[in-house]
Amino acid sequence: MKVALCVRPDRSDAVRQARDAAQRMRAAGHEVVDVHLDTPTAGSGAKGATIACVLGGDGTMLRAARAMSPLGIPMLGVNLGRLGFLTTITVDDLDSAIADVAAGRHKVEERTLLDARLSREGNEMRFLALNDVVVARGAAVRSIHVAVRVDGEPLIVYWADGVIVATATGSTAYGFSVGGPLILPSSQAIMLVPIAPHLSFGNAVAFDPDQRIQLEVQDPARISIDGQEEHDLRPGDRIAVRRSETVAKFVRTSHARPFLSLLREKILKEPGT
């Protein structure tokens, strides 16, 4: 089995753990390739891999999802961080989990990705996002106007600090912190959440998977992809967001903690977890 070990090269603990894991996997007869998630073409070295083992935290998994998903490679998140919604097993479970995958004792869950296209004066930039696409104010400490259309029809012009378009996976991230709903990650729904709206409708709105959302900024702003890639926006820039045809694939073995268990412990703070 070909295994891609994915790390951020600036995470020395992840690099060390990946080096040790690679030795054990090769001894078990697996082909191993190292993938450093620090370049736009990081995923190219993983082509043909059966599985991508991602060592780090949820932020590392976000990077890996944008690199691995276009290649159709399922990801197994190994938690070295703090939150652990996307990284579902520990380093101690890694060898057993790999053995389970090699034996076919696993499931693959599909998660929705967002396809975002920034249009400016006839030019277009395209992005994939697992969590969210955020249009927000830049350096100036003031609200911005963002006009929202859904399937080509005008919905609302927000005067707010910004607007979040999020997947169900991203509902536990930025959207949740500003009052958005929690959505189980298997859902294909897309939600729109305003950030500190002023004299505007303040509730989140959930859309069907095939609806298309367009955001037009009327003031200088910034766009953020999964909180990791940012670009300046000019008045008149338009961002079209829809569900991507590409999906993120997550490997689940018997070692993975159920999402509801993580939700109870990490966010709901329920006793007895």
C-alpha cells in the first residue's frame, strides 16, 4: 500500500513523528512518500497513494484537504494539536489504523468542499475550501457593505464586519464563534453567517447544496480561505461560492472518535465525556 505522510515542515514534532512512522510503515512493507504542506503543489508527490496520513492539528488537515481532495486521496488525521475535530486518531493508534486500512477494515466519509471564484475585471481566481470562505473588513476598523445574491436573485446587502459562507464541516469553526448553527458534517448544506451586522438581519441562513451564492463587495475588504489564504478585495469584486464537485474524503477506522462525542467534549462541555 502506498502511504503519503503529510506534515507542515515548520512543525518539528510532526516531522519527527512522521519520520518514525515512515520507518515502521516501510518495515511493514508499505511504500511511503513524504509530503510537505507548504506549497500550492504539495499534493503532486502523493499521486497514486492509497491513503494520506496527516500529522498535526485541524489547521494541517485544512491544508491537506485542499491538496489531497483534487487527487481523490482519502485522509487519515493524526491529532498532534489541541482541538481535533478533523484529526480523529492519536499517534499511538496510527500503526493499528494503517493495518486496518490495508486490510479493508475502514470507511470513507465524504465531506463537502466549497468552490469559490473571485472575479475582477475579467480575471478569475479559484479556490477550494473545506471550512469556509470569509469576506471581511481589512485593516480599516469599520463595517463594510456586502451584497448577497442567491441563484442570481438579490437577497440582502449586509452592513457588517463581514460575511461567512461555510460548509457543515466548517460550522464548528468561525461560523459557530459568531452565532452560526452547528451542522453535522455529513450534511451538504451551506450556511451564510453575517459577522457583527449593523442594522441588518443578524441570523444565519442555510441553503440547499446546489444553490449558488454570490458576494459583491462595495468597500475595500479581504477574502480568507479556511483562515489560511488571504487576498485583498476591491469595491466591485465578486465572489461566487457553490458546492464543489470535488469532495474531501476522510478515513474512519474503529479508532476514530465519533463526531458527537467530540462535540460534547469540545464545545457543549457536557459532563461524563
